Amino acid sequence: LSTRHAGQARGIDAEALAALLCVTERQLRALISEAREQGVAICATPETGYYIATEPDEIERCCAFLRSRAM
């Protein structure tokens, strides 16, 4: 992900991002997890795809989405 995918409106779906990086979607999820552990604010929802959060509200909406899925 780069500035091309900064902000919720500029998200990219997993299939397209994996193809762009020449990895499988499974490998992509592992890379995303590693980046998140290093503090990169990568958000995602099925509707938006992956994106770098640019505002605190984007992070909160992503966290709310993830909490709702966990419940």
C-alpha cells in the first residue's frame, strides 16, 4: 500500500492488491498482519478493500467493523 491507497475512498481489494504484489491472498494477509504489528495503520472492510488510514475516524470505523465481526 502506498499513498495511492491512502484514505478509505482509495481502498484496493485483496485480489487486486495481491496481484499487484505478485503474492497469493494468503501471503497478502500475512504481509498485512506484519505491517500492522509494525504500527502501519492498515484498515480494510469488504466494501472498501485495504487502505492506509489518514484520519482517526477511519481507524475507529475499521476497529468497530472488526469488533462487530468478532462478536
